[in-house]
Amino acid sequence: MAQKEFNNHPPQPVVAIVGPTAIGKTSLSIDIAQEFNCEIIGVDSMQVYKLMDIGTAKITSEEMEGVPHHLIDILYPDEDYDAAGFVRDASVLVDEITERGRIPLMVGGTGLYLKSFKDGLFEGIQVKQEIRKQLKHRVATEGANVLHEELQLCDHVSAERVHPNDTSRIIRGLEIFQSTGVPWSTHLARQASGDATTGSRQGILIIGLTCERELLYRRINMRTNFMIDQGLEGEVRSLLEMGYKQELKSMGSIGYRHMIHYLKGDWTKSEMMELLARDTRRYAKRQYTWFKKMEGIEWFDFRDNGKVIERVRGWLNENHGTV
């Protein structure tokens, strides 16, 4: 087991807003940023991609209202990004934002990214590129189910949490095991137990937003309709025409894979919209489950903007004397 390396970061105020998709994180984050002179760091595994705006519900330049945003539109859809990259980039940004006399405000729904930043990340997983290439070829020729069965044999814990059609995670599990001889689930367990090679960050206020489930589901249904009205079909057509393949991790995400099935004639438009809304609801449920397991999150109703702002103000005064 790797030795823990304590990387003692200087005390820096960091505020985070988390919660499921469609809960209203964006509008609240702008209010907080304007109130406390923040710069926003996106905590979203999909909004890092350029050209993918509608399907990721990416904030527009008008909605930013002049607040600086980071880790949005930094990669093209065929480039890889993961928790380790986020920890690296976010750590640099926190230092830079703090040096400018501003407060870093992390906003998003990718729980793994925030947890990795907060608690430290187990590194040292050196994946052999040849193995990844071979696995991608096998998925294309043999199908995801065959590789999922192999993952079940070498890492049943990961196989249980990875859907048989989730090719990117199936490949990830197999490439880690084949490269290191250690199951992916074991690496994650080491991280969860604190056996991390990147140091943890102290002094983070994490605000979680919540609401009644039925209300959240109505908001998700409204967002689905809004994405279609805004032109998700055209966005996906454009990406395909530019050569971004269906097999890419980014193109297999919620919204994009649904639209691709529609464009291929696999589903009718009504079927596509129904399945998109359903899968988004399921994703929101998984987000809740993830965040509920994280320690230290303070939960607020998404309508309680005033209470959230006062909590941030009190926390900054108590811990950093910055406002």
C-alpha cells in the first residue's frame, strides 16, 4: 500500500456549490460570486469540452455577468480528462485566484472531482497505452458485453457499479487491472480510506442544494424540452459531421448518445426525449447518492439563496476574516 504523502496546502478559503443536475447551481453561484468577489471553477466532467454547449447546459457568456469562469471549454471532445487532471488544474487555479485577492468558488455536479480535490487523489495508476488501444479495438469488434464479463471476473466490485453498455468505464476498469495487477475498486478504496498521494485540502465550505424529488424531476423534464428547443439536434449533427465519433466518451454522455440514437433511426423523437428525461433523472439520483456519502456538506433548499449567502459570509468571517 502506498505511503501517504502529506502535502500541507496553505489555508485558503474555498467555497463549493454542489447538487444534482437542474437544481439551480448556476444562478446561485453568480449571486455568491458577485457578493464575495469570487472566480468560479467548474466542477463538471462534460463542460470542459468545447463545442458541447446545449447538451451540457453550459453557462452562457451573458449568464456569467462578468464573473470569471475556469475549466470550461478547455478541451475538444476527443481529448481525455479525469479526476487527476481536475485536481491538478484546480489546485493551480485556487492558488492563482487567491493571489489575486479573490475567493475560489467551485460549482458543479461531478462529485468525484470535488472529492478528489478535497480528500486527495490516489495517483500512480500508470496505464499502458497499448493496452487501452487493444481494449478499444476489442469493444468495437467483440462488443461491450464480452469485456464487461471479463471485468466481472477480475474486479466484480467495479463490474457491479458499471453498466454493461458503459464502454469507457469498462475499458477503464480492465486497463487499470491489466496495467497494474490491482483492481480499480481497490485503488478507489485506498483513496476513500485516505491512502492518497496528493494532499488533502482543508478549509472548504461545501454547500449542497436539494429540493423535493418530484419538483426536481419536473425541472429535469423542463430542461430536456429546453435543450431540444435550443437545438441539441443541430449541435450533435455538427459534432458528427466534424468527425467526432459515437464511441468517444464525451459523445456517449447523457443527451449526446440519446440524440445519436435518434439520428440513426433507432428511436423516434418522442422515445428519445422520454429516455433522455428518464436517464437524466437517474443520473440526478446517482449524484444525490454520491454527495450524501461525502462528509461535511451543508444542505440547503435550492430556494434559500439568502440563507446560503449568509452562511458563506459567516464562514468566511469565522475562518478567514475576509468579509
